[in-house]
Amino acid sequence: MRRMTLPGRGDDPSVPDDVRARPCPRRLITCFLVLACLALPADAETRRALLVGIDQYNAPAKRAPRSPEPGRTAWIDLEGAVNDVQTIRDLLIARYSFKPADVRVLLNAEATRDNLLQAFRKHLIESAGPDDVVLFYYAGHGSQVRNSRSDEPDGMDESLVPADSNAGAPDLRDKEMALLYNELLDKTPRVIAVFDSCHSGSNTRGLPRPVRTRSLPPDPRDVKDATRLEITPEQKGLVVLSAAQDYQPASEAYERQA
């Protein structure tokens, strides 16, 4: 597997003015630009992306009934995840010839567990061709879920927290996502996953003063999942960029603009 660490924040002068004017996350953009130059061949049939950004975990929407077994009791809203997704979307279209129709975006309340899984399957897996380049990008809270049958030493699965977590929806665990990645990799080997959340893989360095941490406490509900993969997505060639090691936080930060 190719796993890369994201550098510092700032503006990239090579992108259009309307993109550069935002407080964009340079550690993401710089690393993605390098990777994109290597991973996007000129003869690719289609370049498609699914971008997920969640700031609002305490939105005043109607809550669904909670699980009888208590999970988390508090959720913290973020401020930079939606901006990150909008910046990445504009960059893909303006600089890397992604067609707007091929860039699916889920923001805040749209990014429920069911919607995210459906979009991943329909927009990425079912639509993928053998020469396609595919990007999955997630900005939001990361966490962990108790799994007493996990083969990980801490008995926890790393997870992405959907927007309806506060309504009792389960997290998207790494083992669930791995099955989806493998299906996608069976159709095209050119797959990139970017996670700007806690518990996501690689270290982040050089951030300015942190504002919020993209992490929530673990979900104590035991999923008791003994799934074992014969071949992992990493072994199939999945390229992963992440903002933190699986035991580290990833922080939001403001940066003074020049």
C-alpha cells in the first residue's frame, strides 16, 4: 500500500483565484496534487469522485429512535469539513478535468450512513470502468467502535462517523469499508482514499493553533464482527492519504491569510 502523510496548510498559487481565496487545507491539496499527477493517466475513461464533508452533528433535524443499547451521549460540531470538500471539488473540476456530474458531494445532513453507503455503491462501484480513476474523500469526525471479536489488539475498529450518528446510526467501520474498497478495486485498480479525520492512518505535522479535534469518543456498542479479509484493499493497491495515525487526533485550525 502507498500511504502518505499530509503536509502543512496554506494557499496554492497554481489553482484558480476563486478556489485559492478560500481558507483551503494546503496539507490536503499539496499532497493530493502530487498524488494526482502520478495517478491520473491521460487515457483514463472517467475520473469520478465521492466527497463527504460533515460539520453538523448536532443539527436540529428530527431524531430517529436510538438503539436500546446506549452509544455516544454527545456530539461536537466542526467548522472546516464542508469547506475542505468544496475546495477539493473545485480543484478536481478546474485543474484535473473531472466533470461536475462525476463528482458526487454529500454535505452535513445528506451524509447519513445509508446515503453514504448508497452513493459509494452506485456512484463509485457500479459506475466504475476498468480505466477509471476513483477518489473517495471524507472530512468529518473519526472514531472507534467496540468489537470484541476483532483481531486488533485493542478490540476496537476504526470508523467514520456519519451525520445521523446522533440518531443512533452505527459508524462506518474500517472492516465494512474494506469490503466496499475490494469490490471497487475488482473493477479498477486506480483508487485513492483520503481521510481528514482522527483514527485515520498517518500523522499530521505542522498545524497552527488547533480549533477543534475531528474525533468523537468510541461507540461502546459491541458489533461482535469476526470478519477477516483474505486480501486487504491495501494489498490490492488502494492508495490512502490520512490526517492521523489510528491512535492520534486530527485537528481543525485557522490560518491567517496573506
